[in-house]
Amino acid sequence: MKIQIQNRLEGDVIRIKKLAILTGWHAQMSTSYRGFFLPNVHFKYLKTMASLAEEVFLLCPVAQVEEPSGKECILSNVVLYPLPNWESAICALRYLPEYYTAIKKLKKLKNIDLLYVRVPDPFSWLPSFVFKGKIAMHFVGDTIDATKNNIKWSPMKKLLMISLYIPEYLLILMASRRARVYTNGSHLAKKLKKYGISAKALISSTIEENDFYFKDLLNNEILKLCYVGYLRYAKGTDILLQIGLKLAELGVPYIFNIVGDGEMMGSMKEFVERKNLTSYFVFYGHIDSWEELKKIYRESDLFIFPSRSEGSPRVVLEAMSQGLPVISTPVGSLPYVFADNKEICYASFDDTNSFVMKINDYIEDKSKYDQIRRNAFKKIENKYTIDNFLAQIILG
């Protein structure tokens, strides 16, 4: 791999010459704007990757819209290669010829140092059979696990969906043997090891060095709880509701800020209305602005995360980076990184009472949680940043 050393005021920065990226990020374009648009999180990834390479070629679905949302991407060293837009992985199947052609075109660019591929995005296996250069496959999730934890699907539908996915999964495993492999969390790496695939487990992060923020522990009269993430069964959103119901029954004054969107939004709001909890829960929907999200983190007392299935949950790191104590299930990579009652407090899976006991513990002994959040902040500060995270993949 060709490496260039570029001197900057902040120190020596290692960069590769040419980086290609194949992702399922959905970009938007409009004739009214010069650049293309990405959600804030994806823009952060792209901006960081662009700092690690002289030239970047982004292959992703693109939709033409009148008024785009997200962050406008005007990065001088990034070239967009539009792919057909699709709504789901199944809908994407018809665009296999277009994906094949786009990846073949990379050969004409010559001397691509690395092709970065996100798994399980559609056709994440294809480059290993078409592209002849170096490939980094980054496993960011587990489709089979997510399917098993989808409460809205019947056992028969889950079996059908997994059966339909198996051929693609086998192709992904075959492709992984021809690439450098990275995973969000150790449990994904362990799963791949069963198939003879060696993977490096990473801790996913979207935190930049100037994002870290720490102040004295809040002393709100009304307890402010916070959850950020998708609203789906696999994330434990039903437990969030049961926690709120139990706290109300115990007479605890609180506000539960719910940030995110998903298929459970409607049923969550219906539950809150039916149980007369509307004065306790605030549903923000998806917040793309990092500045707005930081404000919610910083005004909260506790971050609650009852997820059942994760890789490396970046929102937990985000909460810690803003000085929030975290109560979470020991899900994904978390127990491999953070020690219980030292840097985080673990509650049991599917156990409302376990979470409520931890919350009551916080109310009665804030000094304990103050030390826990200090330990967590010290552990992640300037270490678990997006720059360090992506540099491990791009620079190898």
C-alpha cells in the first residue's frame, strides 16, 4: 500500500492515495445545491475517511429530491459515483448489474489502495469477486440476529426471511476470506471465527476530539432520563415503557426523553396515552443535528439503554462523552470494554425491575454514579474517537 506522510500543524498525518467506499448510505441530490447530502452521522464518517486519503470515490445510492436533508457534502477530494436508490435490501436485488458495472469501473481509476465495504449493506460481497485490489470488509451489524429479534414478524416469517438471506450470507462469508475483516464488537468477530474468518474487533465511535464535555453532576428536581436509538423491539423499547410505568407507580417525578424513530413509534405512543404517561414521555423523533443531540445529553441525568442486540453501540459512547452516567444491558461490545459499577451500570436483559433498582440507586447515591461517569469519561476521552476508529480500518 502506498503511504504519503503529510505534515500539518497538529502533527504528521498518514494518508493513503486512493480510497474507494461502497456503502448503503442514502445520499440526496438537488439541482438547487452544489454538493450532495448525507445524514449527519454518515457525513462524519465520510469527512473522517476523506482526511485519511488523497482521493475518495464514494459509491452509494442517490435520490433526486427537491429539498434535501442532512449535511451538504462539499469535500474537495471526494467524488460521488451514484448508484440506483432503493428502499430495502430486497428491492436492491434488481440493481445487481448496476453495482457490478460500478465496481468494474473502479479498475479504470487504477491504483486504488483500498476498497472499504460495509456489511451487511446490499452486495457487500460483490467486490471480493470483481475488484482485484485490497478490500476491507467492515461488519457493522448482524442481519440474522436482527431478524430473530423483530417482534413484529411471526416465527414463520422470520424463518422465511433468514432462509432467503442465507445465500447472500454464504457469499459474504466467502468474500470475507479474501479481505481484511473488521467488526463492531467482539461478539461479531467470535461469530466469524466459527467460520474460519479472522476479524479485528473495533469500538465504533462518531465522537470527534472537540466533542468531549464534562461538568458537575446535575441535580434536577425532576429526574431526566434519556434514550437515543432506533425504536424497535431489538433495542428494548418495550422495556423503556415498562420502566416509565414502574417509576410513575412508585411516585418518582421524571421526564423520559426518547430520541429516535422506527416501527415501534406508533405502539409506544399508544401505550403512553393508554397508561396516562403523556406528562412523563417526550418523543423527539430522529434528530440529525449533533448540536441538538448534545444539548439533550447534557440536560439529562441518566442514559438508559435496554438493548437486546448490538454490535458496538456508539450512542453509549456519545452519552459518556457528554458526562452522562449510563445504565445498560451488557450488550454487544460493552462488557468487553466497560466494567460494571466502575464505568457503567449493567441491568439484566428484559428485566424492568433491574433497571428501576439502578435508577433508584442513582437517586439515593449520586456520588457513586458521579464516580462511575468520571471513570467512563476518563477511559474514552481522546481514545475512542471517530478518527482513531476509522484509521484502524483505512490505514490497516
